[in-house]
Amino acid sequence: MRLFVYVLEGKDWPVKDSYVKLQVGKFKSKTRVLKNTTNPVWNEEFVFRVHDMEDELVVSVYHHDDDSGFFIVSGDLVGRVRVPVWSVAGEENHNLPPTWFSLEKPKSHKSINQDCGRQAEASPWSMIKSLSELRQHIVTLLDLFTPACGSVARGNKYYLQL
């Protein structure tokens, strides 16, 4: 079976330069990088060969890092969505109409500041070994969340339309 995937657009993302990686089973692909927009529009089509109906379409959104120089380095994960292949095959005409998906945020210790796109390492308190490390950590967090930069609202969702 072939699975056609259309990556249409993203909405209200916390980063301006982004791309999408897609994977079904062992097959992978990715979109082009769109720069300077928090509402990217790709309108790109991908075709995957599906061997197992239990596979998932894994769609991951990444922040593109221009500072990587000559080396191609994956950026920071913004979020991802998983769509079971069987759920698409079960639809009328084996077709899922354009749908907005809410991205699952990464389960790491990094957070992306929605307004600035800068990052803060959110170290677990148990990893901070000295008072000076604690002060530095607090100063870094305060610097990122100053009024000039804006504050991060908890519970924000980022969306991708497929």
C-alpha cells in the first residue's frame, strides 16, 4: 500500500525557521526549511510504502539551526504527532481530509521560548551542585523571560495541518 502525505502548514509556532521530518516504518523524508515565519506553509507531498498497517506516520517539527556551519545538524525538536496508518486506511476512500494536529511537546529538559526563539536549559534541581550554579541558572532564566522578550505561557499548543 502507498500512503500519500501532504504537509500543508503550521500555526503559531514558537520558532521562525522550521522544517518537518516524516517517517513511516523505515522510510524517512523531510520538507524544505521555511525561514522567518511562525506560520509556515509548505504544501509538499510525500509518498511512503507501507508494509504493516500497525506502522505509524511520525511527523516531527524541528527548529532549523543556521549556526551549524558546513555540517548538517538536526535542530531542536519543537514537537511531533503520531498518526496510526490503520486510522487512515479505515477512512472512506482511504483518505483523511486536511486535519489540524496538535503537536506533542518533546519530553526533554529543553524548552523553547515562544516569543524569542531562544532556549533555556531547564536543569532538574538535583543536577545543580553549587550555589553559584543555582545563581547562574536563575539569572539565565530571568534573562530569557524579561518583559522585552516576553513570557512563556504554559500550555501553549502548536499545530500542524496534514
